[in-house]
Amino acid sequence: MYTLKEFLEQFIFLYPFMMSIVWTMGAMYYYFRREVRSSKKPPEYEEYPFVSVIIPAHNEREAIKSTVNSVLASDYPNFEVIVVDDGSTDETPEILKELAAANEALRIILVQKNMGKAYALRCGTMASKGEIIVTIDGDAYLDPQAIRWMAKHFIEGPRVGAVTGNPRVRNRTSLLAKIQVGEYSTIIGMIKRTQRILGKVLTVSGAIAAFRRRALYDVGLWDVDMITDDINMTWKLEKRFWDIRYEPNALCWILVPETLRGLWRQRVRWAQGGVEVIKRHNDIWKSWKQRRLWPVYIEYVLSILWSYSYVVFGLFLLLLSFFIPVDTAMVKVYPPAWKGSMLAAVFLAQAFIGLAIDRQYEKKIVWYHFWVVWYPFLYWIITAMAAVWATPTALFKKMGAPAVWKSPDRGLFTKL
């Protein structure tokens, strides 16, 4: 029989060890099957469906102009741009009015009261004309060919309900930002590739995603009371058996937090949103038809349990270290060193493979292997503590009220 300490020790080691292997193998399979032989030229068609690009914005005065201009510079031949300003208290509305006056393809919607990102997306969708709805964040910089790559899936796949793009880190001036450059390639990108191979994706990217208009209305658009609109919308679509795809060629450059406070707020929001989603969609267990979502659900629950185990075990070691003599503390309290070495080796291999795969989208990204090696030391602690902090809030939160947003940390230098 395992003691509680031994059980936690085994779980804390085995969960990231096994998932790292799964993500690495899945990403490699996806790469060799769907990326290595695919054309790097954007697809061309005789007819292009009309696309509406919706940009929800709240206090984005530093970045909104470059975001809008990047979309207007897209090489897609048939699109409109709608910016929904959700109760900004800075100069964002004035900037948008100036941009709209100079560009016929741009329309703006001004919401007087902050009602949240999901509400802004609903407003933009209902005012749009496109068969395909592309959503990007108000601080993102869209690659000129991104819309073409995402539209390809809707043209060729009638059951495609959404396509998630490939967000890339735009600001790289600090250690926190440089680590996230690697994180988006070696963690987020690899997970999306693996989940796509397995058939169900946990979430489209909130920074860049495209949706079939009919699919959005089929599931009732975005729920305004969910703090993470992207995860919830993904689950709503997949429960209705719409296909979710990943398009790594659809690049979008984003701003990431560069302060510990900003990073903490981001990870708490992600964790709370994830728990809210699994709480709302626990009815998948009532239907055999939803069985392909079960592994995704279980994996997310395991990640929450791992976070609690990681924090509890860490506190356990810290407290016992005060009461056990130094000469015996390592033997009685700390886990064997070989487990840490194994985790480090597997993570380094995963990081190298992830960066090598993404080299086709950023040639110099392999150099960020030096920075991403710090990910387990810093981000595991922050992510685990954020999950522990956010889970009770999500579980006991009274749903129904609009999930309003606050201006996030956009990095040390956001005027791009």
C-alpha cells in the first residue's frame, strides 16, 4: 500500500512524464502526416466565401491601430472588418473612428458599458455578413495569408465548425516573454496537434480562430457568463459534432504578459475558465455519443488534480524540512533525484522537437530552447498555484452574470 506521500510523489512524476511523451508522439505524427509534405503556398480558389473579421476591444489604445491595419492588409480578396469596442475608458473609440473614416472595409460598434468579450463577439457576429467569422484579439497582428489558410478548411470540409490558428509571441523583451515563445511551440502547439490527431480539441485559440456562421448559430453563439469564451465555444461546437481543426499556417502575432502579476492574472483566468467549462459540460457523461470528449475531459480533470498534488506535496516538503534534521531530510522527505532527471530529459526532448517542428514558421525559433528550459521551474509553480486558487471560485461561482474583462498585461513595450 502506498502512503499518501508516496502516492502524491508517483502521481506528480508520472502525469507530466506520460503526457509529455503523448504530446511529443502526437505532434510528430501530425507533423509527418499533415505538415511536412503540405504546400507552403496559401490555397487559391475560383470563388472565396465572404469573411467577417471581428475584433473585440477593451482599452486597446496602444495596439488597436496596428491590429486593424494588419487585418486590412490581408491578401484575402473578400472580407470586412468589424471592431466592437466594449466600454473602453481610454482613447480606443476615438482611434477607431479615425480608422473607420479612412477605410470603407472597416465598421465599428461602440458598446457603452463593459459587458465582456463574449458579448462583444455576439454583437459583432449579429452585425456581420460573412459566411466565415474570424475572431482575433485587439492586440494581435494578423499574418497577411492567415485568412486564406483558415478559409481552406471551411471550403473543403462541410462539417468544419471552427479552425484554430497558430498564435506566436510578438513581444520578446523579458525572460517571461521569451519562455512563453517556447511555451506556445513546445506546449500549446504540440497539444493542439496531438488533440487534433485524437479527434477532439480542448479549445480553439482565443487570439485567432475562425468559425462557420451556421455552426455558431447552431450552438446559440457565445455564452456571456463564461470567463473563457474560446474553451466554452469549442465544447459547444464539439458536442454538436462540428469538426474543429488546427491550422499552423494561420499565424497571428500576440502580446503576452511580461510581469509576474500579469502572468498570474492570465493563468488564473485560464484555470477558472477551464473549470467553468468542465462544470457546465459535465452532461457529456450521460450520452455515449459524446464519448470522444471523455478523454479530453478526463485529462483536464487530471491536470487540476495534479496541480493540487503538486502544491500540497510542495508544502508538505517545505514544512517537514523544518522538523527533520538536515542530514536525513533528503532521505526521508525528498523524492529520488532520478525522477527529476527523467522529467528534465523528457521535457528537453519535447522542447527540442516542438521548436524544430515550428522552425518552418519561425526559422530562428530553435534558439529559444535555451529559454524554454526554465519553463518547469517557474511556470509549473505559477500554473499549479493558479489552478488551486481558481478552482473553488469556478466551482462555486453563481453563473448568469456577464463575465466582464479587465485590461490584461500587454508586455513591457506595447506600442507596436
